[in-house]
Amino acid sequence: MSIQKIFLGNDHAGPKYVQEIKTYLESKGFEVEHLGSFGDESVDYPDFGEKVGRAVVGNEGTKGVVICGTGIGISIAANKVRGIIAANCRDEQMAELSRQHNNANVLGLGARFVSLETAKKILDAFFSTDFEGGRHERRVDKLLKII
Ligand code: RB5
């Protein structure tokens, strides 16, 4: 994996899970900036999905990881930020394809549905796979033009 900066955001669904993910990414050489939330106090996932989305768009070359119970709500929130393509993935193949075909720049994980073991495989796939371009370029360009 090449060195990259990753913004991490989550709600209250799995603080220990999030910590493990952060430690894992750092062990792989990534710089990780955790934008919260930081405990198990109930918070609203849109706040953290948006934060990560804005950070990724504002810092070229960075990517994001967003985590909530299902990964769904926080991925939807990140996707509302123009320039973000967030993919909520449950296995490594989906993660790989989200990079190859969709050029996803944010990965969503569901702390209550995806084991840490699988999450680590998903992270490996997501961060080591490049966008294929070609016919996918036109489609991704269209995605990014949707307001
Ligand atoms: C919070 O309980 C839960 O709704 C949230 O983590 C997420 O799963 C929403 O999509």
C-alpha cells in the first residue's frame, strides 16, 4: 500500500471497532485523522459523514473511512458532499470493485454487520486498488455531475 492520508469518521455504533480500524490503518503506514465521534455517547451519523466528505474533498489525494451501525447512513451522508463517492462494502470484492469501477474515495463499514477480520480485508482491498478508468471514467464523471 502506498502512503496516503485517511480521514476517519463514525457515530456511536462501535467505538472499539473504530479504534481497531484506526490502529490497523496506522500499522499499514497510513496517516489517519480521526474526525470523531470519540465515545459511545449517542450522536448523529450525518454530522460525521459530512465532516469526512468535506475533509476528503478539501484535501486532494486523501480518502475517507466512515463507520456507523450498518455503514448505510454515514455513507449516504458522505455521498451528499459534491466530489464524494462513498461505497458501503461488506466484502473485499465489493471494495475492490468500488475502486476499479466507481473510483470510490470513501469506504463505508457497518460495525454491527462486518466483523473486524473482514473489515481489515476490505480495507486492504480498498486502499490497494486503483481506478481502472476507460469506460468507467465516463460513468464516474456523470456521477460527479449529479447535484
Ligand atoms: C444508530 O443507532 C444507527 O442508526 C446508525 O449507526 C446507522 O446504522 C445508520 O445508518
